Amino acid sequence: MTIQVFRGEILSVARDPALDPEAALHHADGLLVVEDGIIVDRGDHADLAERYAGVPVERIEGLIVPGFIDAHVHYPQMDRIAAHGEQLLDWLERHIFPAEAAFADPGHAHAVAGPFLDELLRHGTTSALVFATVHAHSVDALFEAALARNMRIHAGKVLMDLGPPDLCDTAQAAREESEALIRAWRGRGRLGYAVTPRFALTSSDEQLAVAGDLLARHPDVLLHTHLSENVRECAEVAARFPEASDYLDAYDRFGLVGARSVFAHGIHLSDRECARLAETGAGIAVCPSSNLFLGSGFFDFARAGAHGVRLGLGSDIGAGTSFSVLHTSGLAYQAGLAGGYRLDPFRALWLATAGGAELLHVGDKVGALAIGQEADFVVLDSGATSLLARRTAGAPLAERLFALQVLGDDRAVSRTYVMGRRAWDRDSARFEFFGGA
């Protein structure tokens, strides 16, 4: 039994502040007590100090917040970040499909998976829902690297039988390889599986039906795909599925819209689609960085909120231009403001932590620094740059938090902890890995 005590300023937002204005829990001088990787106590130092008087205390300089949750990111696209000149469908053809074809080589997949996860940790992300490629061994490579780092990662083999010839599988291969991966990785460490059709245009009706069947057969897996990202994409989906009411209905007909469904983007949704998402418990990973980079549009926070749609945040590397979920939350503010919605900084933090955890169905395990949760947390440094230091000097908490979201990036993450163990230290530029079971 190992007990660790961390002392510092602690902030978490366990519930949506739009629904509960008292959702933020802040200790200006707090203690976070961890036993074998699990949080066993938390509170003001003045209230808890005597209880843990005999335990060594690690003093934390900075703001302790839950580890960030990236609800939509592509690890095979890391090396095509900042690829110039195209909107979504042409960008895929020109930049992304060739990059993903290289993952036919298992050695290449292993060479990318580790550095990708290190980038997540360096930016304060401890949990993520990740796209791999159509190659089953791309999932193996990612899961092996995640296991070594004891990270909470969900991923799955991409289903894509209508894609380019060098990235095509079949409906049968989709079923067999997905089932094999679920058997191989279920219950190992902190890993989770996600059935992952790329999007409606790259899977046949037969393969979409296979995806629905896999989801029905395995109540512990997620559904992870794209929805309503780009105007041209939406038009092509409408032409491909003329009998569907809308883009979401094209998935719904195959049993792919439910409480475990995570759809990336959702920019051009109708009220009917938002109502259906809320009715089923499905949610949206909002990806403002990639939406801006590809010229796709701005997410409508007000419409989603009016219907009660579940939300999280995604970096969407490599169309997204930063691994930082902290910075992504600042971009979400800007995207919301374009539509007249002012995203509160505490709600932005909730989206980046507990909201994303709920979307991935791990809200009981991470996201709020609550007693009984795994001790994944990040230390934010509001003096990381001279500009941040000037902007936050003497500022109240909400103003400091907003400045960190708008001006912060990996430089503002001084440390990342996974299950109470320091996984990244900015000042020493060192990663430390403590693998899971």
C-alpha cells in the first residue's frame, strides 16, 4: 500500500456548470490523497493536515486540475498535421489516406504510437478516444504503447470497405478483426475498445450493419465515427442514403446511434438530429481546431445545449493543429462566440475533463478528482510564459483559468500524473512509464 499526499491549489468541475452553477470545487490550499493510484481523500489543507501528519507531502506549485480527456483524435495522422490547402474530402485524399496506407507496415505503426502518446502526456492528456487505421496491428501498436504508459485509451480498427484500394477491408474482415481485437485487449490495463467505421461514405450498408451488430454484441464497447463535419460531405451522404431523414439517420438505421455512440464534429446538425442525439444519449466530440483549419464551420453550442446533447472536446489531430485540449477549450470559446454563445471558462474545463469522461463512459473513473477515482491530474503553470504571467498576476480564479485556456498550450503543463505517478515533467523534459496489467 502506497499513500501519496499532494498539496497545492486544486480545481475540478464534476458536473456541467450550465446546469449546476455550484459544480466547480476549488481548494486554494488543498490536499489530494492517493492510495495505490486511487484518490482516497481531498479537501482543504486546514481540514486534512492533521489526519495525514505522518505522511510525506509533495508540494505542487501551480493549479492542479484533472487530466484532460481528448474525445476525438487520430494517431496515424500525427505526421500530417499542418497539411496545406484542402477542405475535408480532398484533404483526406491528398494527405491522409496516403499517410494511413503506410501503417500496413507494423513497424511503422509501433514507431508512431509511442511518440503520439507522449505528445498527449506532454500536453496534459491522460485519456483519449483514438482512431487507428484499417490495419488491425495499428490498434495492437497503440494499445501496447498505452499499456506501457498506463493510460486510459479507447481505440478500434477503422472499418472502411469503400475506401482507397490500399486502405480497404471487407465487411467480413471488419467483423473478424474487430472481434479478435476485443478478445485480445478487453480488460487489460485501462484500455477500452471502440467500433470505428470511418464515416458513412466509406462503409457499405453491409459493413455498417456489421458495426451495429458488433456494438449490440459487446455492451462495453463504444461507437466512434464522424458526423456532419463538412457541407460537401453532408450533401454526398444525403445522395448516398436518399431514404434517410438526415445524416444521423443514415447511422441510426444500422443501430449505431445510442448511449455509447461518440460522433465527432456535428457542425451542421438539424434540430431533429440534436433531439435524437439527446433522446438516445449519444454525444458529440466538439473539434474547433480542425473545424477552423479545414474551413468546415463552427459548432452550435446553443442549439446543442437547448436539446441537452452530451458533449466533450477533441483535438482531432491531424486536422486539428494542437494536441492541447487546454488550448482547444479556448478555441471552443471562440467558435461559440462566432454564433453568439459565450462559453464560461468553468464549463470549458468541464468539457475538457469530466464532460469528456462522461462521453467516453469513464466518468466514474476519471475527470473530477473525486474520491474513488483514478489519480490522473495535470499541474498548470500560469507563469509559463511572460505574457501569461502578466495576464494572470493577481487575477481571480475564473480570469486565470480563461487566460490559461486562451493563451496556454504545452508550455503551461508543468507536470502530468497518471494514477498518481509523474508521467511527464516539463522542467526536466522527462517521461516516466509505469505499465499497467
